Amino acid sequence: MPAFQYTARDSTGKSVTGVIDAANSREASSLLAGQELFPTKIEEKKTNSVRLFGAKRKKVSGQNMAVFYTQLASLLRSGVPMIRSLTLLGSQSTTPVLGEVLAEIRTRVEDGEPLGDAMARFPGVFSGMGVNMVKAGMEGGFLEDALDRVGVFTELQEDLKGRTVSAMAYPAFLFVVGTVVVTGLLVFFVPKFDMLFDRLRKNGDMPAMTEWLLAFSNFLQAYGLFMLAGMVIAFFAVRMHLQTDEGMDRADHWKLKIPVLGEILMNLSVARFCRVLGTLLGNGVPILKSLDISRSATGNRLLSRSIGDATENIRSGESLAKPLGDSGYFPMAVVEMIRVGEESNSLDRVLPEIADSLEKRTFRRLDLFVRLLEPIMLLVMAILVLAVVMALLIPVLKSSTSL
């Protein structure tokens, strides 16, 4: 809905300025009249470019957001008013997009819009979990603690992302280099041997392995550019599909099907859920609202949907452990610990412990997976290069022995 900047006078004749959401200027005028304001000027507010670059293109890093949450919590805890805090953080922000977002949020908060609702207008900057935590903190009177928790959680997520990227950097480098080397051999090196093997081909002495290699090399030379173009088109088509609900569901489904890595990703999602849920319960948020907020922290739509189903079961009087166990996504050890926490009324303490334990085990498995992946990729590269060399060397040996 468009926003309109207005200048009006109240019943005492005092000039008032602000922003109001309305479908058109006529509706904005009617809404102002209902507030006993008499507009003298109404104009549509220009759409801030941050909507495109911040909300859609996600230019604010998680590390910057973690600093923002922590600093806002510190300012509010020190007694600095909300408007003043947003002004300070916006002016001091080293990220232009975040500074513009905070300026618009400050304007909306000045007009009476709750902080959580204003943040929700920028889904590319503020995560759903962060927005819901802020809303819960404002409703429950623990906004500073909620902001601190979101900051800590965001920093942990960035640390996890950084560790994962750094761990996968070398295997990815090996994959790219190996692909370039093998492709270069097939396209530029192998075809030079085709004419040398004509006599063997005429005599029927050409090894099948060499024949297949030359045929594949000729195919790449003839249709390689078409294959590359097809791969680029397929990449963008898949990327567009992954932006739809159906595509995101399929992506999350297949992520969990990857051998070894799928279980690692699931365990990390479960750990995030347990940490956020435990934090909310520890701050006195009702369990149904806590589940609704924490499900957005999983990062997996299938897991989030199963938690939503569990929420419906809890409304009918069931325990939390049973529907989570029935979903098939939660390890049985985690389900049993949740059941014990429910029976002892200590879920707020048990859930963060579950998250800590699960993350430690998962990090160990991730490190082992990466360590095994590196020699496996080196071995695959060596086998491919050896196969190319052998396919070319065998006919050369045959030619030398037949002379």
C-alpha cells in the first residue's frame, strides 16, 4: 500500500506533518479527517530505493545485523529513547542500505507504528525470526533481552556460515580446477592425436577406450559451446524456479537427501530451533507463540512445516515431544531429551543444552566430512587424468611395437 506524506492542521490550528498508508490520496484525506486532522498538503511518498536493494537484494550482511541488534539493545538498556537510538545507529551505520532502512523505520515509529511491524516491511534486511523476536519482546516487556538474543543468534549463524564456507573452499577449488584441467585436455590436447591413430583405426587395432575418448573429445569440440549455453540457461531457469514456493520446497527436500551432508544440515536446523525456542520459553513467552517464532529459525521449510503441525497438536493437548518425534526430522535422542524436559518442566534449560550438544557433534562430523572430501576429490581427479593418459598411451605403444 502506498505511503503519503501529509501536512495538516489539528482542531487547535497547530500544523502537523507525518506519513499515512492509504490506497490513494482521497482515502488518505478521509483517514486524516477521521483523526480530526485537516490536510493542507498530501503527496505520495517516493518509494525508497532501499526496498529494491536492501529488501530484495539482501545487501546487509549478517555480521552488520548482529552488531545492530546488540547496539540497539545496549542503547535501550542505557535509557536512550527508541527514536534517538534508531537515529544514532542510522547515522553511524557503515552500511548505506542499513542506514536508509533505519531512517525509514525511525519515521514509521515516530508515526506510531510498532518497531516489529516497521522491521517486517524489509524482509531482505530483517529475518522473520528477528522480527518475531522483537514483536514478542515488545509484547512481553523484554525487548532489550530479545534484541540481545537475536544479536547473539545472528552472530552464531554467521560464524557457522563462515566455518562452513572456509571448510568447503578448498574442495570447491579442487572441483573447479579439476573440471577445467580435464575439459582443457579433452578439447585442446586429445584432438591432436586423432590423425596419428588413423592407421590403427583402419587396421581395426584402435582400443575401445581410445575410440570413446576421441569421440567424446570431438563431441565437445562440435557442441561444447551449445552445452555451455544450455547449462547457463538451465542454471538461471533453476534459479528462478527456486524462488517459487514449490522450488524452495524441492530444494529443502533434496538438501536432506544428500548423503552425510543432508544429516548435517538437518541437525544444524534442529539445533537452531532448539536454541530459539529455549530462549523464548526462558523469557516467559507462551509455548504456542514460541513455536510459531522459532519455526522460522530452522532455515528449512519442511522442518518448519512439521513444527507448525506439532503446534496444532499441542493446541489439542498433546505433548511437544510426540509430534516432533512423529515428524521423522528430529533425532530420537533429541526427542527423548525434550520429553524429559517437559516432564520436569525445564524445557527452557534443556533446549539450549540440546542445541549446544547437537552443534558440537555436528561440527565434528562436518570437519570429518570435509577432511575426507579433499582426498576423495584428489583421487577422482587423478583417476580421470590417468584414464585420459592411458587412453592415449596404449595406441602409441601399439604403434611402436607394430613397426
